[in-house]
Amino acid sequence: MTRARDTANLIGSGNFSSTTFTATSGQTAFTISHTQGFVQVFMNGLLLDETADYTSNGTAITLTSGAAAGDEIEVVSYDTFSVGDAQTQAQADARYYTQSAADTRYVNTTGDTMTGNLGVNVSPTAALDVRRSDANGKIAEFHQSSGYGFELSSSASLATLSSGYLQDWAFTTDAGSGAVERMRLLAGGGLTFNGDTAAANALDDYEEGTFNLTLAGYYSSPSTTQTVYGYYTKVGNMVHICCRAEPLNTTGASGHMWLTGLPFASMTPYTVLACTMDNMGTYPNSSPMAYCAGSIAYIDKHVNQGARTAVFHNAVTNGALTITGSYRI
């Protein structure tokens, strides 16, 4: 006998269980726990109609007419289902990540690692190879000569890029006619451009900041400390400074005029800096200049076909001083 199954009640239902009874002659009641409205009853494979052929009360199925001896009564009981039984996105994600943590087919979003090269829109030729989806060219390729690669890391206030341990790290682009190296982080530190691999050409530092110069005299410094405020920009081994103070009071100062507190010590002892002064020194018929030696800037003047001599303090209460220029460290 072919059994018919009405699957209409399966919609919106969850799990189900099937229990089969072999009836005795005239038997009508079959004890089984179920949920009213979520049950189907079959007699010898044929679906019975609730109310017309049987009733249910949650604990038993009762046939309207007694069964014959040997009749097979099958009761299919379905679990109830509601929207409240659904998982939230977070629950589903947590379950997925827990189940897939040991599955090497997936990379987890937290605490996972992967080996080999990674390519986006391309079979990778480097540690990380990112291409345009239209295949017209390469956006970026990150690679190292060998060994360790590079590291990208970030926090709420800082993002860093580190090159591989004792290895160069390169960034290349491709406009469609072949990869072109745009910049490289050298293993010893420093940034080079356009395929240059020479350490001597690497940019190894850049910074900006402020500093204070203190005006001093060879014999006696000003009675009240006089400060010249400055800004600096350091690119590699070159430092550019710009500083000015007005008014300056040189009361009590005497002797050769100099300023201490350059942000970096000068490599050469006589790097000339531009200088302008107002009322502060004795320099008739000549122009003042500054030159740095170590962390001190000395104020001199040109006389006699390029010879120089020291600028000495004048006692003024409303002087002005500006120094600008670049020097090597």
C-alpha cells in the first residue's frame, strides 16, 4: 500500500516524531503526548481527517470508529515553532565561529592566522597582491625579498606599518605594462623611491616641533633670561629652523652674543644662518649673520672682504631678533 503524506502542516514547524501502533479489534484510544493542532494520524498509510475520523486532547488520539485487529495507526507529532525560536545574528555568528574554529577552510575574524600568499582578484605573486577587478592593472603588491614580510597594526590613536625582520619591504604598482616599484622600506631603516635600493639615499626620519633659544653673552648674560621661540622641521639629516622674539631686553648683557638650545646639534661648526636684528648689537656698516656650532648659534658680522667678527650686546629694552636657515646634523 502506498502511503500518502500531507506536508501542509510542515510549513512553520520544526522537528517531528512518528509513533506507530498495531491496533486490537475495536480499539479507539492510542496514548501519545502531542500538541493539539500539530499532529497527523494515518491508518494503514491513509491520512485521517481530524474531527471526522479522530479527536486529540494532547495525551491521546481517539478514533471515531474502532479499528480492526492488526490495523496500523501512525501518529506524527510536530514540535511547535515561533519567531522567538529564531537565533539572533550574534548568536548565529558565535555558533558559526565556534564550530569553524578548527576548520581550515575558513579564516576566523578573531585570533586566526593563515599561511601562503593572499590575492584579491588575482592569483597572488606576492605576500599580498591586490588587483583591479577589471584586470587593467595592479593596484598594489606588497612583497619582501625573503623571510619575514610586513606588519600592519593599529589602535584607536595610531596606525603603524613595519617591514620584515632584516628584510626589505616593497610597494609596487602596475599601470598595465608591468610592475613598477614606487617605494621600499629598507631592512636597516629608511624609505627609498622608484626602485632605489641604496641605504645612503633612504629617508630615515621626518619630524616637526618647537624649541627655545636662550640669549647669552660671553662676559655676562642679560639680567632677565631672554628666550627666542622657534619651530623646526627635520627631514633626514637636514634641519630647518625659524625663530623670532620681540621685544628682547639685553640689559646686563655684555660680550659676544650667542644663543643656546638648537633642537639638534650641527654636524659642521660653521653653517651660516640668516639673521636680522633690531637695536641689539654693535654692527656698524655691516650685516649680522648667525652660524651654528654644536647646539649654539653665534651672532657675527661681515667686515673687511668677508672676514667676520663677533657682534656684541647693546643694552636695549626693545630689541628684536630673527634667525632662519638649514643645517646638517
